[in-house]
Amino acid sequence: MYVYHHFYCFILMKPGQLQAVLTRAGKGSDHPSVIEAIVKGQNEKKGQFPRIITCPNEMVALSMADGYARLTSKPQCVIVHVDVGTQGFGAAVHNASCGRAPVLLFAGLSPFTIEGEMRGSRTEYIHWIQDVPDQKQIVAQYCRYSGEIKTGKNIKQIVRRAVQFATSGPAGPVYLCAAREVLEEDLTPYELVDAHWQKVGPAALTNEQVEMISDALVTAEEPLLITGYCGRNHAAVGELVKLTESVKGLRVLDTGGSDMCFPSDHRASLGLRYGVDERITTADVILVVDCDVPWIPTQCKPKKDARIFHIDVDPLKQQMPVFYIAAEERFRADSCTAFKQLHEHIAKDERLLKAVSSYSDRWEKLAEEHARRGQTIADLAKPGSDGDYNVSYLCAALRKLLPDDTIFAIEAVTNTVLVADQIQARYPGSWINCGGGGLGWSGGGALGIKLASEAEGGKKFVCQIVGDGTFLFSVPGSVYWIAQRYKIPILTIVLNNRGWNAPRRSLLLVHPDGLGSKVDNDALNIAFTPTPDYAGIAKAAAGGNLWADRASTVKDLDQLLPEAVKAVLEGKSAVLDAHLDGPQGKFPGGKSALVG
């Protein structure tokens, strides 16, 4: 039995372990034993063998695995070809690392023997060209663990150790590689005890720490909780709600957008803001929980006498060379566990209960503020006087039209806050944003999320909302081919604002009155004019079997959105090119060539 048969048939099918394998199309010269193992496993273990998804691009493959793992917290595996396939992960491995997605990355190595000394020795020209000094270093700085499998005799232990790192907090990608000779080894089957290879359990606050934080929150005049990704554990959302209802007057600000962390319809919600909000500057006690960027000091920061506490699975941000906040105490703890500890302690402490019982006025004030904020958001979702529409109108229309439990895969970049305000996510796992800054995640991410939803028995509607420049980064030629081949229906809304607006925003933050501030996006070389045929690109990739169109006016949008949703509900992916603020400079196309 070959080493690689062990890799598939033992490691990937253990309970609670990897659920699917996403692999680059056209496996490379390092994969003969992989191919043999796949055929053997599919023949001998029908219905039990891991599902293989062929992906013609490595970034899309890893983004799919990322989306699947982000929704379920179940690790996924991506298999690629030697150093070049590893490089093909590109920005996706950055996203998986920053987004804390548990994924196992595997690549072969060029054979290390030349003259036929071992089965698997070099047989092709490319084996010399792809022999590099240290392949794993290509991605090691983004990984929780990286290593080389040097013998098949302990392959199970090495892989299970890697998966332990991937799934233990802070979760993230791990990378393994092995030469062809190792993968071709003959082995005597052996077993491991599953109970010996579980992830590290969640950490809790000490009693003293619980008392300290509880007292600070309850006695504060204006307490604020800032989070970014605590909602990855869906149970944490409910525990955080209970905490806000124990400390009436505690507001919650989401500054990451990575996961839905707090229901938008709750009176304590301040919505999603990227490290800039007035409440940060006025709060007297701030509890930062599972958050990478609670505020941006050059734009917004707490007042000097604010008391700040930090609870995080990774409070030191060990993969960030520069990170610090002025917290008087910081604790490494699981957020769900900590929220539960805090609200249960408050419920049992008579002194704290007496204090919060007098906060009914604060509770009512939160409701009034939330209602005013909601009205301001609603006022933004109005059509233009000339019949065009903005991103707020578009997303408000989406929210009204889509199923209540829709899962949104978001990569809206400069429009993210406006999208979040209108989508108003309420359910755990219903909003998943790109975990990092590597644009192009949402295409594969949405496919992975849809696969995960179906595997978990939910079969929920999945909607990708993506900027136009980011849509091109997502490798749509691969995304929509996969969607068609594996019948993974998703709705994609392309926010067409004629190019990249993020560089202009960055420019103005540094040089508000500079030369660049006085010219248009064409002069800054960040405009797409005329824009590509985004919907047509997707339709071509799907071999024509995809609903595709573009909406330039409110009238177009009101007609086409229901058609797109209907197509997805019937099992066909749909892409709508949404011409924000009118059709000027955007691909007009011929509709008869697109609709279908």
C-alpha cells in the first residue's frame, strides 16, 4: 500500500477531520501516487472516499477551502503541484492566515534521486527545473505549521500534527510537502488513536479576571465592546447578546467585517465600521475581543483615561511585526467562553445586579439611538433623480428579495460599510467577509460556502457581493467553470464603479491636497473605462449555462434582480453587473447575447 493511499484513506476520513479535497486541475509530475490512490480509494471505498473538486486555479481552490472552513470550522485540504503550484496560492494563503481558516495545503517535491535508485526517481525534464532549495518557505510565514514528510512510516502522525495546528486557536493554514520517492513508499498499514490527536481546547478567564472585567463594564458610564471575528464560533454571537443584555448600555462595534459577530437588529449594535467611530472616542471602558484593528490611531482613538481590556485568541498578534493597543490588561482566552463567564458572573453577583437594575434609561437610550441610525441608513437607499441607483439602494433591494437566511460572501472593498448597513446581517454565519487583504477571495469563497451549506444540510442561498476590480482578481474563468461543472449555484453581484477606488482613498488620506487629488481616476491609472463585460466573462466560463445581465437603471434592477434570484433557486448561477450611479463608461453589451 502506497504512502499516499494512507494520506487519503486514513487521514482525510477520520470523524471531525477534513471533509473535501480541492485540487489543481491537471495534477503534476509529483502526483503519480496521488492519482493511483484516488482511483484505488474511489473503487474500494465508494461513498466514504473524500470528495475531490478539480480547480483550474490554485487561488480559487484555496479560496473555496477557506470559505468552506470559515463557515463550518472543519478543516479542508488543497493539493497543488510542487513550487509553482505553491506560488499559485498567491494572496489566498494570506487571506486564510489573516482569516484564521483551518486548511491543510499539500504539495509534492521534485524527486531527490536521478538514476532510478528508488521508485519515483526523476523521469522528466521538469524535475530539474522545479527543484528549489526550500519549497515550504514560499508560504511558511503565513502558516501555523510547515514541514516536510520525509518518510511514509510516520505520515499519519505528521499530518495529524499539522491538522492540530490548523484547528487550534488561532486557527489557520498549515503546509506539508513530500518528494515523489516518499509518496511511492510501500507501507504496512497501522492505526492511530483519534483521541490523542484532537485540537487544543478553548482557554478561559480566571475568576479574578472575570471579576475585574465585569466590574469595569458594569460601573462604566459608557462601556463599549469592539470585536472583529468572534462570530467565527457561531455560539459566541448568542453569548455576546446575553452579555449586552446583562450590562444594559453596553454597545457593540464590529471593526473587522470578517464574520457576523452581533445581530444588526439588536439595539446595542453600532454596525460595522473599520476602526473609525465616534463611540471609540467617548467610551470610558472598552473591551476589545477577537479583533485585529479596533481603531486606527491616526483617524480615531480612545480618550486618554479610557480603561481598555483585551481578550483574544491571539492577543499579541504574533504574525504582525507591529501591533499594540494601550490595554491595561490582556488575556489569551476563547471569546465564547469569556462572554459566558462574564454574563453568568454578573447574574450571580448581587452588587453588580443591583447596579445594572438601575440602567433602564440606558437601555431605552440604546433603542432610540438604534432607531435613528436605522432611519439614516434607510434614507440612503433611495433612487437617483435621473433613474440611476447607488450601492445602498441595490443592497436594500437585495435584502428585501433574498431568503431571510441567505449567506453573504462579501468583498466590496470601499463599499463594504455601505453594504453592511443595508444587508443588516442578523444570523450567525450569514455574513462572511474576506479575512485578509488579498483581493479575489469571494469567487472561490462563495463556492466553498455553498458547498459547506449543502454538506451541513442547510442548502442556503449564497450571494457574493464583489467590487468590479476584485471580480477580475477572483479568476472568474475558473470560478464559473467550477460552478457549472459541480452544479454550485451562487448569485454574484458585481459593484461596477468603473475601477479601483481604494487607491484614491489611500492617496487622499496621505495627500488630501496633493496633485492626485485634483485629477480623475483615469489620470491616476485606476479606472476601467470602458469596463469589461463582467457578466459575459462569467457566462463564457460556464459554457453559456449561467444567467447573466447588467442593470444600468432602477427600472433594469427592479426587473432583473428577481430573474437572477429565480435562476439561482432553480440551480443555475447568476451574475448581475450592477452599474452604480448610471451606465456612463460601462459595457453596454447586447442583452440578447447574455440572458439565458
